[in-house]
Amino acid sequence: MASPSRTARPSSRAGAAVVLLVAVCLVAANMRPAITGLGPLLDQIGADTGMAPAVLGVLAAVPLAAWAVFSPLAHHLSRRFGQPRVLLGALLVLLAGTLVRSLTTPVAGLWIGTAVIGIGIAIINVLMPAVVKREFAGRVAAVTAVYTALLAGLGAVSSGVVVPISHIEVGGAPAGWQTALLVTGAGLLPFAIVGWWWAHRGAGGTRERQWSPRGRTGIWGDPVAWLVAVYMGLQASMFYMFVTWLAPLSMSIGRSEVVAGVDVMVYQLFSLAGCLLLPLILRGALERWAPALIPSLAIVGVAGLMVAPGGVLVWGGLIGLTGGATLAMSLTLMAQRARDHDTSAALSGMSQSVGYVIAALGPIAFGALHTLTGGWLLPLALVLAVLTALTVVGVFAGRDRFVLERR
């Protein structure tokens, strides 16, 4: 007869896994709203602060630049202080940045708060694939799809509601863009902080095992790692160009500010669908070619925007499907191309650092081309070039290879 302690153990492990999955989902729900709410409010921010479109494009790239700079630090912090503590600290940094952006002076607070938000999300971005690799090793693609879908879905909601919130009357005046960013950026953060703490209470700050010198430095010279990094950067560049500039593009064809915000929300809801559909694609022989095939939907969507911009909802949906699926594909590659969670964390840090250097250039270049030409054809041609490069890189990234292994 089995002892009570032995029979209770599987149930206890299952319960802990469920609590951890809920915590992962809560963290994912807060990884994008503080960023995606910015694009639909660019006109309001520009009118209030006097910033030109090109400057607003730089502002939109600040989080991406922070991700590029601080991503390599995440794995080192994790090995020193332990993943649970570092992720909890990153959530607190994200909350601090959101408060600074909305509760201080409009210009300085906007830039400083956005940078701090970027630092917090940079750490979370890097460590989440490693958490999934370690805690859900048998279901990496499925759990990655769930948390990227939540990431995209809550980002979509933020884009759709942020403008209406800014117009709500408070004391006889509109609430404004700062209040709207506070509500959408910080509304769910306390739940994520408490949820993550609860899932890891008593875990302490256990450090990750130390890497060999080859493990610490070899990742930067590994060709497979560079393929994952460039794929990550190109897909993120495409995604954030549209998160930032789709609303202004929609308004330029006669759609209202509120409807343009809804357009961005629909774009991101289709991105959510792309995240959820990816596990269905990663089966059999199709798995090898998925990274290269997914961008084709966005190529059709961008071409549609160029020749028939009135169908922005249809074209935005196709682009969104690609955006979500390629994001999930990138995060899946960070787990699949590593043999263990420690290597996965290093690959994630390296690829996101390089990737977001590439990604940060996207909104800036898109805004600069729009300012230079006064139209949208040249900026959209830039997106087509990015998608073409993404397809080519995807051909090689889809091969079944592992980082830090001789080939």
C-alpha cells in the first residue's frame, strides 16, 4: 500500500505546475500593453509635446533599443540571483517605468519612463523562453503559443481601448494620453507580480549552474545562434513598424482616431491567432519550412496596403497573422535550437540583443521615410524588403541544428 506522502506527490506537482502556468500567463499578459498603447496615441502626444513624426518614431524605438542593450544581462543576472527573483524584479521595474511615464512631467517622464519600461521587459523577454524550456520541456511549442498569444492579445486590447480611455471625461476634461497609458500599462501588473511571487514562494534565489567558458562566449560566434537572432530581429522590426505606424496610416485615408486604434487592435488580434495556429503548423515535414513560409501572408498584406489601402482591416489581418506566428516561431527556435534551458537562456539573451538592434531601426526608418516622402509607398516598400529577407533567413533557421555543437 502506497504511503500518503507518495500518493500526494504527483497531485502536489500537478498543482504546482498549474500555479506556475497561471503565473507565466499573467506575466505574458503584461509584456506588451505598456508598449502597444503608444502607437494609437502618437497624434495626441505630438500635439501635446510638439514632437515631430520622426521624433515620435525614435520614441517608439526606445523600448526596442533598451531590449537590445539589456537583453545580454538577463542571463548573467539569472545565474547570480536566480530566475524567480530576477523576473520578479523585472516586473517591479516595469511597474516603476509605467508610473514614471504617466505621473511625471509629460516630456521627460515620457522618455525616461519608456526607457525604464523597456529595461523591465528586456529581462522578461529573455528569461521566459528559458522558463518554458525548463518547466514545460515536453510542451515547449504549446506553452510558447499560449504565452505569446496572451502577449499579443493583451497588447491588442491595449491598442484598441487606449484612445477611448484618453477621451473619458474626468473633472470636465479628457483623461488624456498619460492616464490612458497608465490604465492600460499598469492595470494588470499587480496581479502578475503577486502571481509570480506566489508561484515561487519559498523557492529562494537559487542560482543557475555555472556555464563553461565555451558556453558563455561561444554563443556569439555560433552560426545557428546568428540565424535565430536575425530572424528574431527582422520579424520584430516588421511587427513594431505596424504597431507604431498603422494608426497614422489609417487616419491618413480618412479613418477617425478611434477607428484607427481599432485597426491596430484587429491587427494584433490576428497576431494572437497567428501565435495559436503555429503549433498546428509545426508538424511533420512542414516544420522544417515553417519559418520561411509564414512571411508570405504579410507580403500579400503589405502589397494590398500599397495598391488598395481602403482594405486596411483585411491587409492588417494578414500582416498580423504573420506577426504573431513569426514571434512565436522566434521564441520556439530559442528553445528548440538549445539542448538545455541554460543554453536556451543564453541563446535568448544573445538573439534578442542582436534582434532588437535590428528591430529598433524599423520604426525609425519607417517614420523617416514617411517624413521624407509625405506618403506611405516607400515605407511599405521597406517592409516588403524586410519580409523578403525574413523568408530567406527562415530557410536556413528551419534546419534541425543546435547551438554550440560541432556540425
